[in-house]
Amino acid sequence: MPDGRRAGPRALRAALYTAVLLCVVTTLVHVAMVFLHVAPSNPVSKRYGPQVNGWVYPFFEQNWRLFAPDPDSFNRQVMARTAHTGPDGSVRVSPWFDLSAVDNEAVEHHAFPSHTAQNLLRRAWSSYVETHGGDDTARSERAVMLQAYLRNIAADRLAARNDGGTFEFVQLRVVTLPVAAPGTSAGKRPPVPTENRLLPWWKVTPDGK
């Protein structure tokens, strides 16, 4: 058989073996990172904490809510708007756009709603609140990362519906409204105060950082 005809199957096998090897290595690394993330604190997890957190957050976050669910007793409305500075120095601010309403519409009456529509924006906001408190101040690298994550979600969604318009800043507004749960047992849960929280203007960069 000519060398050219032999080289084809040989190169294909080499590419296949390389792809399998990469998948195995990636799987092992992922399992190791998640294990170090959920395992009790130890010298290895302390030494490689930034690398572990960088791998796990925000897409592979682990928590116990699946086994101990606590349904929300409030409705949260996340809205966003943009600002663009024109050549003459004037600033044009867009109307508020309801990001939550888009997710709710994608979930309502849908037999198999996507994980993105159900949890992406909600979890991004709850993680932001956990790391920033009530004053919108980032005090850790993870807080900075989650702020950028929330900002990029809003910026991407606004850019997708902006009809080619440009903007340099994005701002979020979050309105929290309590829901009166039926039954007497629901009254035992602590009430959630109505909140109208306006976040600072965030600079939007092309690389999302």
C-alpha cells in the first residue's frame, strides 16, 4: 500500500487518540477540582484555592439546595438599562428593560424550560448579593468575578436586543416584592421586605472584563 494511503488512517487514529486523551484528562481535572471544592479544608485546597475557585465558579458551583430546598417567598424583578456617550458629549440613557420578564416568559407554559431561563440570572444575582452585601462593594476576587458575571449577562442580553446600537455603561435595578403564601404555616416564615435596589453604573468593555 502506498505511504500516502497509509498516512490517512494513521493520522485519523492519532487524532482520535489525542481527542480521547484530552477528554480523559479534562474529566480527571474537573473531578479533582470539584472534589477539592466540596471537601473539608485541607493543605491542598488552601494552596490551590484560587485555581479551584477559578475552575468551579460560576458554572460548576456546588450547593445543597437540591436536597434542602427553600422555595422563594418573593418575586424579584431584575431590570437593566444602558448609557451611551455621543460625539458631542451628550449622554443617552435607554429605558429600563425587564430581564426577568424574558426568563419568566420562556419558562411559563413550557414543559421543559431551559436551565438558563430558570436559574442563570437568578443565581447570578443571589451570588452577587452574597459577596457584596448591601453596599455593592467587592471585597474579594470572587466578588469582583461575580460582579463581572452579572454585568456581562445583562450586557449580552441588552446587546442582543439593541438593534445594532452601542453603549458603554450598563445599570441594573432590582425590585423585590413579597408574595403572600397561602395557609397558616406560611406565616411562620420571616417576611421579605419590599426592596427597590439601584446598582451603580458599570463600564462595559469589549473583552467582558
